[in-house]
Amino acid sequence: MSLTAVINAFSIPSEARLDQRVPKKLLLEQDFPTVADKRLIQDGIDELFWVAALKPTNIGVPSFRDDVREYLEIAILSVKLRVSAKAPRLVELIHRAIPYPVVLVASQDEAIDLSLAHKRWSQGEIGKVVIEDLRRTAPFKPDELTGDESAFLASLALSSLPGHNLFTLYQGWLDCVSAMEAARQTGEFVRPIFGVKAANLRKSLDELTRIQHNIGLFRAQAEKEKQVSRRVTLNLEIQRMETELAAIVASLKDE
């Protein structure tokens, strides 16, 4: 399965397809990249394509607007990153450069990941949008898919997502990503149930990430600690967090 086959998993109508190359200057001319960012863009991106623009007129899903954001279309992009590229930063820069909510399919060294991030109006600059809650799948090899990864790709079809408006559609894809995150902890991909249950799953995943991060910090601190009593205290705290972590993983199976 190639990058194209992964994109085809979205089942995008032909009327919405663009398949247009995006020049790097679109990213370079933004006002937020630093000098180092511009070097990353030049050296790290092989090619960037605007695959599709999902609009009410071509997918039959209404636009969305409230006091926080306005979704007139959803952009689906693909990017091929060079092996040495710093993927996390480049993914963020691409999301920030596009004013619409973006579904980004990134490939690097035979692996692929998906990323999404809601957009909202900036509170400090009129007319500007900012990203919030950027989520990425772990990289997977499309030619060596696990059962969970195959089920994840099958869940991305446009017709299987909530189509009340463009916001719920985009949130549906985000919920699929959350379900894949949970599957990496539980060993089983469960097709997402959208709504409150999906929101609870995201909260659990965020808490799990926080605890995993803290365990890593405490372990590093314990390895450097010379005082035995302090090392014992740190190890006890690690054990407490590991117990809490196991409880969250167990709860994910019930989400």
C-alpha cells in the first residue's frame, strides 16, 4: 500500500480532488517561521501536495461557524519528508500555514502518519487563526499493516463519519486518531463512537501521556540520584504512577 492508497482510504469524491503541488514559499512567506524553521522547510520537505478541498458544494456537508471558529472547508494535504527531516516541527508548521483545518498525511522513510488540529480565531490578532490540540498517529508502514492499522484506515472513509457540519466531520477524523492511539495501548482498535464517549477517550489519552512523561522524568532523576533514601522515594513514586497508568490503560478498554 502506497501513500496514494492511504489517501484513497478517505474515499474523497472526485469533485473535491485538487492534487496540486504546493510550493515551499507558501510556508516560507508566513510570518511565524524562524530562520531555523525556514532551513527545516528547505532541507526537510521533498514535496507537498494539496490533495483535496472538502466544501459544502462538493461533499454535501454544511459549513460551521460559532464564536470560536469558522470552517468553510477542510484541506487534505500530503507531504513527503526527507529521511533527516525533523517531522514534528515540520508537521506543525504546515498546519499553522493553512487557514483551514488540515488533514495531513506525512510520509518519511517508508512510514506514514496522519495529523490533525482544530483551528480557532486568534484572541490577539483579528483575522488570524491558530491551531489547537495537534494530534498525530504513530508512524506506520503501509506495506506492513497490523490488523489495528488496517481497521483504522477503514474507519477514515468520508461516508462513515458524522456529517452534521464540517466541524463534526473533522472531529470525526480526530476521534479516529484517538481510537488508534488507544489501540496502541490496549492492543485492539475499536471503531470510535462519536460524541461524549470520544471526548472522555481524549481526556484519558491526555492523562496517560502526562503520566508517561512524568515517569520518564522521575526515572532519569532516580538514575542520577546519589542519596539512597531519595532514590527510594523516587522509585516509590514511579511505582505509584505505573499503577495509575495501568488503571488508565484498563479503562481505555471500556471507553
